[in-house]
Amino acid sequence: MSQEFLLGMNAKIYQGAAGGALATLTEMANVKDVTLSLEAGEADVTTRANQGWRATAPTLRECTAEFEMLWKPGDAGFDAVKTAFLTSGSIRLAVLTGDRAASGTEGPLGDFSITNFSRNEPLEEGVTVSVTAKLAVFAEWVEVA
């Protein structure tokens, strides 16, 4: 029986030094909920020949990954994200639908800038950090056959 859906708990984020190859990246097991936003700008390409309908063409694309991590100094992924934020540096991320070697896995690979690193301290939960990572250098769209 084939799987007809993907579960978020099986998705993976890998991290490493900027410019690193996918095979050299380390899984970030300390990550909770993830949102991957892929958007494109718009150009109005309407002409009179379009019978009164506005025509739009996609322009530059954007990729943003937002996720939560436990506030866990000493964890390699946490420390790498924190360092990238504090130094205005970048970090290599692969935001994938599954294990990097699993057939059918896909997602973006590139260098990301950390633009948000906000600590959350709910009264009855563990301390977490909300992270926003925006693509700075696109490497490839990973698709494992």
C-alpha cells in the first residue's frame, strides 16, 4: 500500500556551513513546527488584446522558512542558527519533506539569513525560539528519485 500523504513529523531540516553540500549537512532534530513559504512577485503584463482581463506574470521568487526550536544552548542546530543571527551571517539549510536519501523527498537547499530569533517563555511550556530564515543564495530544489 502506498502512502497517500506526508506527515509533518517525518519532514526534516538539515543545517551546516554556508555553501555546504547536502550530504555534509546535519539534521536539526530540535525543530518543532515548520512553515515553508514560497512566493513570487508579480508583473502586470496586461495588454488591450487580453479582452479586458488583467494579465499577471511571476517575477522574482522568495523562500522563507519559519520554525520553532527548544531553547537549547549546546545543541548544534540551535547554536548554528543563533550564531548566524548574531553575526548577520548565513547558514546552509535544506528544508525537506523527508529524509535526504528517501525517494520522493523534495525541498529547497541554499544559504539562509536568519532575520528573526525570538525567545518565547510560556508559563507552562518549555522555552522556545521562533526563527525566520530567508533564502539568500539558492543552490537547488532537491528532488530525490
